[in-house]
Amino acid sequence: MSGAGATAYRVRWANGGGTAYPVYEVNGLPDKSRDHTGAYGYQIGFTASYVDPFLAQGGLQLDGSDFVDIDISTVGVSQIVQAKLAIYGRSYNTTASGSFNWQTFEGTGTTATNAVSNVAPYAWYAGDMTTEISPGDGGIKIRIKAGPSSGALVVNRIELCVQAS
């Protein structure tokens, strides 16, 4: 959907009475044993907030109080030529655009500061994470956080696109 390549994994955030929960749309990876996505907070009692349903589709509020973890496996993938991580949404700050960053056991990456517009409608924003994901790894964890300038995003979908051989 993001146009960043062949979809290996995609999750959408749905509304459960103001609480955001993941709906798994695509897992095109050979090994699906670790397929899990969740939003987690830094405080006990955190609840993932579903926001922005009136301006656009709505989604997970991702800001300084929380992060998203995606657990996947690339077992059965022999080579990754390119990998892109994309979000569909916008900055959740009306006065500033934002960005996002990610971390795996292989390294870290980020989109450019202010790469994610604060203006509706929602759009896809992608970053190259080829060096942060390895083939044949049964224990990949991708941690995604909101970045500058706004430090707050509304995320409707997250997609990992992989060109593998």
C-alpha cells in the first residue's frame, strides 16, 4: 500500500472505544511464528489511545509516552536486498511536522526531521531500514518511536516492505 516495495508485514490500528489495538493485515514472511505487534507505554497502566477519527481515519497516538514493538521472523529469507519501514498517518501536532525512528538488534534508523506532515489527509512516509534487518533471523524486534519536530504522530498503519531473494 505504501508503494515502498513488496509488503512483508502490515498492521492497521483499530478503535476499541478509544483504545487502539492492532489488526493484522499482511504477513508475507515465510515464518509467521513471531507475528506480534503492540503499543506499550513507559508508565504502569498505559492504554494505547485511538485518536483523530474526525479529521481522517484515526489511529494510534504515538508520542513521548509510548512506542510500538513489532516482533517478526525472517527465517526462510536468504537475502534482503532492500527493506523499508513505512507509516500511514500524520503528525499529531497542528503546528509542527514530525518524524519517526526505529531500533532493532542490528541498529537504528530515522526519517528526516519533519518528514511526516501535520496536514490532513494522511499519507505514507517511509524510511530505509535495510541495514537494520537481517535474513534468517528468528528473533527480530522493531521498536518504533515518534521523532522531531512534533514528537507526536497519529499512525493508522505500519508496513514493512522487503525486496528479498
